[in-house]
Amino acid sequence: MALGRLTYRFPVWRGINRHASVLYFGSLYAGIFAEAGKAWTSDVIDLNGNQKDVGFDLRLKGFTFYSYPVAASFEAAYSLDDVKYAAPFTGEVTAYEKNDWRFYGSVLFSF
């Protein structure tokens, strides 16, 4: 498997300094990205025919109870290529997806 990602991230709102109940919001960042990657099942590495997507993300840094760090993120990615899932040994196509938006989110202690 090989994966490459190019991201440009920039601050949207530094020093928010607001709280809601036990959550304290510190800063908000946004980013745009482009990715390309491929996975293969043979011993020969072939980088032709990579799958590509583009998207954006939002990252919110803060604290809970004023001492535990919180890092929440939301990410949206748009596939530029149709995806075919094939069984690795038979080559039979098991699923097919057209290019579409995908959404992801996470809540962590740090990025």
C-alpha cells in the first residue's frame, strides 16, 4: 500500500476563549487537502492507476474541565475516481462505488 497527502492548513479563529458548560474552546483551524494512493496484492509494485480524492477539514482545539486537552475534527473528502472492490485471488468485483462525498469525525486528546 502507498498513500500520499498534500495539506494546506490555516487558522480560522485563534484565541476563541469561550466555554460551554465544561468545554473550553481555544482555536479553530481549517485545511484543504489532496490525496492519492493504491493497494496491491502482488509482489510487483505498480503505482499506475492511483485512487485520488480532495477535501477539507476543520480542527477545534480546547479543554474539558479546564485541564484535559480536547481535539475535535471534521473532515469531508470527495473521491475523484470510481472505486471497484475486487477479491484479491479471484479478481471478481465484489462492490462498486461511484465518486461521492465521505464524512469523518473524531474527538481525541491531540492531533
